[in-house]
Amino acid sequence: MIVSDNTKHLAVADTRKLGIEVIKAGAFVDGLFDAAPARVSQAIAKSLSDLTKPPYAVAELVAALRLHGAKATADSLAKFKK
């Protein structure tokens, strides 16, 4: 699997023929969250606690996830963090 948002410059059809899937970052994160929501939430919480200079707010992370196409993860986290 190749994770990239630059699918325009990748030979997606050719890599698929080789058994390599090209997936966008947001879809990859959503897939991880769907498979293991507790583990992904824990990893996100750790990232938020590690980002201190400058601090990164939950709302900023949710917005960044949405911006990069991880809408299902962002929606779940937004509900969980309220």
C-alpha cells in the first residue's frame, strides 16, 4: 500500500496491477480508526500531549483531519471530545 494524496503523479492503475493499492491519507486514517478506534484515539491523545511548542488544540486537530479527508475520524473525535 502506498499512502499519498499526490495520486495525480502516481501510476495508480499500474501499481494496482502489481497488487499495490494507492490510498489517500484521509482514507487511510479513517480505515485505521474504523479498525481500531481505541488505539487510534490513544495515539491521537498522545500526539496532542506531545505537541506543546506550540500547543495543538483538539479543535485544530479535528479541523486538520477534515482538511485531509479523514472526515469519519474527525466526526468521531469531535463527538468524543465534547
